[in-house]
Amino acid sequence: MTDALRSDALMPHVRKLAEEIGPRPAGHPAEMRARQYIRQVLSELGYDEIETLPFLTPDTWGYAVGNSLALTLASNLLGTRSRVGRLRAA
């Protein structure tokens, strides 16, 4: 195993991607930052021929936030308007 693949050498990259760049849904600006970071690291390791394959994707970030919000609002509404919600309030 090369030095670049040791766990102590990989952890700074994992932290950079997971903590600093954070979630990166397809098409989101964070995905671009992660791609640029990975290309830079690979280039520094001597990989000069890095190919990027473009692809089309819907904006998934809005769906992730919107669905969670809709489910939260629906459960709160059901909890206050349902029979169980009225029994707890009494």
C-alpha cells in the first residue's frame, strides 16, 4: 500500500470533503468544490490525465429540503388536528 492510501494520510481528505465542503447533491455548488478539490489532490499525487465526464441531473437539493419540510408540516398538522392530538390537549 502506498503512503497516500494510509488511513492517517486519507483522513484529512475525508474531513475536508465531509466537514468543510459538506453535503454535495448533484448539481449543487458544493459538488463543484469537491470535484475541484479531488482534481487538485490527484494532480499533486502525479495524476495528470484526469477526465471529467459531464452529465445532466435535476436539482435534487430542493427535493431533499422540500420533502422533509412537507413531512414535518403534515405531521404537526395531523398531531394537532387528529383525535389523538385533541385528547392530549385536553
